[in-house]
Amino acid sequence: MYNIAKLGEIRLQNVLLKDKQQNPKVILNMLKSDLRNLLENYMEIATLNADIEIENGFYKLKVEANARQIKTIGTLKD
């Protein structure tokens, strides 16, 4: 048996999950932002395009990024 706090947590998770499923554009915008932040650690991003398709119950993410240059991170030892 769940207490009221656990029930509230489960309901919130369900609402958030349904919101994500019902609005893929919001998720796509968040993913694009996160991808840009990640990739900018390694390169200077000129453009970043992303799209989400749902195919046979799976989400297919297509990403294309154009970079001006790769950032120098340091040297790796052999």
C-alpha cells in the first residue's frame, strides 16, 4: 500500500510522461538544446538540425550538425 507522498510522486511521473508523449516538439527542442550544449564542448557548432519520428512504436532521432572546427582539448598519452 502506498502513502500519500508516493501516490503523488506516481501521479506526477504519469503526468510528465503523458506530457512528453503528447508534445514531441517540446521534447525535440529540449534535446536540441542539450545536444548543442554537449557538442559545443568539443567543437564550434555552426548549425544543428534534429528531428524525431515515431516508427513502429520506436522513436527515431535524426541529428545533423555542422561544425566550424574541433576544439583543442589537449594531448592524449599512448
